[in-house]
Amino acid sequence: MTSRLLSLLRSAIPACALVLASSLAQAQLAIEITGAGANRMPVAVASFEGENALPRAVTDVVRADLERSGLFKMIELGPSPMGASGPVDYARVRSRGADAVAVGTVSPNGAGRFQIEVRLHDAAKQLGLGSQAMVMSPNQYRATGHRIADFIYEKLTGEPGVFSTRIAYVLKSGPRYELQIADADGSNAQTALASKEPIISPAWSPDGSRLAYVSFEAKKPVVYVHNLATGQRNVAANFKGSNSAPAWSPDGRRLAVVLTKDGQSQLYSVNADGSGVQRLASSSGIDTEPAWSPDGMIYFTSDRGGSPQIYRVPAGGGDAQRVTFEGGYNVSPRPSPDGKSLVYVSRNGGRFQVTMLDLASRQTQILTDSSKDESPSFAPNGRMVLYATEIGGRGVLAAVSADGRVKQRLSVQSGDVREPAWGPQPRN
Amino acid sequence: MKFQHLTLSLIAAGLLAACSSAPNQNQGAAVEDRSSGAASSGVDGNRVTTVNANDGANGSAYPELRDPKNILSKRSVLFDYDSYVVKDQYRPLVEAHAKFLVAHPKVKMMIQGNTDERGSREYNLALGQKRADAVKKALGLLGVAESQLESVSLGEEKPSCTDASESCWSANRRGDMLYSGEF
């Protein structure tokens, strides 16, 4: 089934205007799907036996997640539930056109908690594809739904899902800046930092517990490291001049930063507590926007050759190598989680667009049709890229699949959203 | 820096706006994944505590710096597109500030460089730094001690004008001079 879905995805062409109406409004990020593969895999998630004991149906969350991925076409099976233990009514599933079906049972487990068991079946071959069992408290229906969607996604595509991840972004409303954290579906937005001065460049620690970012609350750019659960934060870089562009090392111990303490903007690394500053690279121009790749390279933007282009240097030191050659403005590099490709922003005839570079073949592909794209970041499975853009003069977030086919837009009803960063997989 | 625990009220406000019957998904015990045999997951690690950042600026102690009739009240140097050179027209302004700083060696100045909004925020931050450095260098050549000066960049983050027009962009390609007490 995995190979079948992948081949469907490869042959897919963009299809438009599939809108998921969200009942959430105002402060919540609302997600709209603006492009999806034409040959989405038909999947059904039956109503789970006993889930009406929960405050809201966990399967609603599962279906919305899978639909939003752009890879699946959700097939309605009607309101009658299908439990995890009984035989699957394959005839009913096949008659509706679903290739796979998830069934489940929610049962009280004492102390106000519930046991939830989910089984996934290949409806064509009439085979079980796997099962998942969890214990939850009733108000965790949303987190539980994301984990079930991750389970189904991984079974059907062979890749981990990202429905349980979080995103960070900056919301600007009038003179107020808020660094917010939300679930990947835009729900459950919480404010980590509120300030009258700008906040830019949030970067997730590899374990998802901390954010590094640049805050201008001291009337100059200073790099902070902020523990999200406790709100405790420390200055990671506040040298004379500007301090910016933090990027975590893969082990979460060090940050690459850009400092001007010795002159122009140059790359350094520091420990997360601000100690142990070291130079990473030297040039006669601007070096900025470092990003660590899994294979130990640091990609960055430099205008040492006259125009801003992307270069890379071994994190342990060595010669810098130019990576982009087409066009006069290539910035904001982010290597994919597998290190095989690079996403960045290129200027094309006055339009700034998210662009993908396959590092082995050197092939480039512009992924968007917008014109003010900024700050791309990969989902931890490498499948989607989240970025900021502008629509009707307002800052919004958007996501595009690595092949450019699936497109989503995330916006709030008022205010500008910018500087997104997709968080890592939660640690289990 | 103040720590305020606004989490619950923010969630409550969000829920009021969204759906009055929706419960708080953030409370309660963790979801345990028993099928994989793994330890309990971190869904409850998703609580975020809100911090409010405050600044401490309360104005300069020297009235001449605020007197609109005094050249010292003028603080901005504008730059041409893609240029990081202080233009000749700003020479009297830079000289006046240099003279004040030399006469008041305990006073410090922060020079903030700015850019227009086009392009990457971090790259613009680096370009704004070049403008601040140009003003700093001009003041240094006029005898101001290095220890009195700090050049920093605000990049495209603090535009004085927000239309997407050339006149607006040119107003934002600027270096601003702030004195002790103003930053």
C-alpha cells in the first residue's frame, strides 16, 4: 500500500480549492488547503465505538489532520461506529470507495480516564495493517487524535506524520509583538513572549523544550534562549553591536549566531548559556542566517561574492563553498532533515519565492506562486515547508509540500503573522 | 523582566472566542502509548508560560538634545538605495553630535541602522548594521571615543513609514542616533 500511495503522489497534479472550514476563529490560526494532489488515497476513519463519552469526537481531529495533509481523500462512512474488536464490515467500506479504514473503541479505564484502541485495515486485501492502544483523559481528545493520525499516516505512507508537532511564529497586532506556539493544525495557540519591541528568528531546540530567538526589547538585537514550559530565559548572546540569527546544533548544546562585535556581521557559535564564544567562519562581507545540516555542515547567506548567495562550511571549520549560483539574491537557507535538499528564498524578477534545491542533482524548483516569501522551515519529516508570505498586505503563514503540490494557508483574523518555525517531533 | 502566568487566561480567552463548550485540552495526565512500549509522551510538556518583556528607557538628561531648535535634536541620517555611505548633506549633523560627545565623554550613543522591508529579515539586519557602522565611523573620525559608541541594527523591523512606496522605503533606509537614557 505504501508504494501504491507514493506512486499516486508522484503522478498527482495540483487540484485546487479544497477548503476545510474551521469553527475556530479570532486568535486561532485558521488553516485553508489551497492545493492538493489530485489522486489522493481514499481513506475512511469510522466513528469509534464509545467515543461519544468524550467531550468531542476524537475521530473529527483524525479526519481533519489527514485531510489537511493533502495526501488523503476522507471517505464518509456515516454515523454508526465501528469498534476495534469486531469483524470489519469490508463490504460497507469498499462500497464507499475507501482503500483503508481505521476503526476503534473508546472505553472507560477507571479514575476518569479512557482506554482507546485503534486498528487500521487494508480494505482491498482485507488485512490488518496495525493497531495502537493508548490511555487518555477525556480533555486530551485533540492530542490523542493527532497521535492516531500520525499512526495512520505512517502506516500508509511509510513516513512519520507531523500532526503532533508544534509551530512557533510571531504575531504582530498594532504595536504588540507576541511569540506564539501553536499545534501544527493552528489550534491551542499560547504566547511565550509578549513585547512592545520586535521579535524575530525563533529557532526550536532539537528536543522541542526551548526556543532561541532575537528580541529587540533592549533597543538592539539580543539572542535569548527561552524554556517554554517554565518561561525562564537566559541571554545567549549580547555582545557589543548586533546579535542575531540563532541556529541550534543537532545535539542542542550550541547555537550558531551572527555577531558584529568584531566588525561586520559574522558567524560564531556559543553554548546555549552564552559561554564559550568561538568564530565559525570569516569573510570580508556579510555572513548571516546559519543553519546546521544533519551531516555536520553549516549553510549560511553571504555577500562575499558581491550578491547574497548561499554557502556552506563544515561545522568543525574549513573552507566555505558556494552552493547557489542562479540569480542575484538567494537567502535564508534551511537544509532538509535528511540533508539531501535545501530550501531557501530566491528573488525572481522582483518576487521573493520559496525554492527547493536538490543538492545531488543541482536541480532547483520554485515551490510557490507568491511574491513576498520569507523564513522557510521544514516539517520534521521533510514533507512540508512552512514559510511566511503576504496576502492583501497582511502577513500570513503558508505551507507547501516539498514537491510543490500540496498547499495550505494559515492566517489569523487580525494582525500579521510572520517568522514561522516548525518544531521537532515530540519526544516519546 | 517580569514573569506572568497568563497561560490559563489566554487559553480561556481563545476558547471563548472559539467554542464555549470546548474543554481545556492542556490539563490532565499524559497520553500513554502502550502499543509501542514507550514511556509516556510529552503532550503535557506543551504548556507554555507567558513572559512580558519591558524596556527601561526614560529619556536623556540633556535638554539641548530635545530642543527642536537645536541641531542635536535631529538624529536621523538617510541613505540611498543599496548604499552604506553617509552623504555630504549630513556632515553638519554628524559634526554637531561628535562635538557634543567629545564634550561629554561619559555620555554614550547607540546608533541604530535601518533598512527598507524588501527581502530577508536577517540579511536586512546585516545591511542595517552597515549603515550604523558608517555613522559610527564618521563620528570616530571626528574624535569620538570608541567606548562611547555602539552601532546596532534594527533591520527592517522598525520602519518609520509603512507604505510599499519608494518615498517610504527611502525614509526607512536610515541611521538613528540615541543617547544614554534613550535606549
